[in-house]
Amino acid sequence: MKIKTADLAGAALDWAVAKCEDRSYSVTLNDIDGEPPLVVPIFTPSTDWQLAGPIIEREEIRLTPPLAGETDWLAACGNPNVAGPTPLIAAMRCYVASKLGAEFEVPDEVI
């Protein structure tokens, strides 16, 4: 499904960052007692400062807290300026926008 980078959140955002970083987003655990395999996210930079921090630093993403009366953070890295409800979501959206553009295809299973 085609999705706008500015709308990315949760698993779809983490998947997109993993794509940009050329790394695995999740691991599939073998089925147990006939249950279907379980896909477990292992890369969650939209909620984990330890994963997002190095990207923010390396890409020189600038974060601006919400202005009076606003609710979203603003992230800037090169051309795209992207907003988000948290600093990590804004920063990771900005990173993805700078690498993949304003919209791109995201697999249905991560949306």
C-alpha cells in the first residue's frame, strides 16, 4: 500500500526506518504446538532512543519542540521538515522522507 511519509507511525514507521538502514525489522519465531509463526519486531526506533539516537546524530536531524498552542514536534534534516506527536516519531519520519521521499510502498502486513 502506498503511504505518505508524514502519516507513518508504529510498525510501518519502524519498518521504513529499517529499510533505510538496510537492516531487519522483525524476526519470525517458529510455530509452537501448531500455532502460526509469530513475527516479533526487533527494531523500534520510533519508540526507542537507543536505536533512534545514533540515526538522529548521524543524519544531523534537528528537533524543535511544539510551539505555544501546538502539539507536534518538528524535525528537519535537509529538505524535508516533518512533524510528529513525539520527537522520535518526527525524527524518524524526517529520516525516512529524506531517504525514500514523500510517499512510498509499504507492505500490507506492517500497516
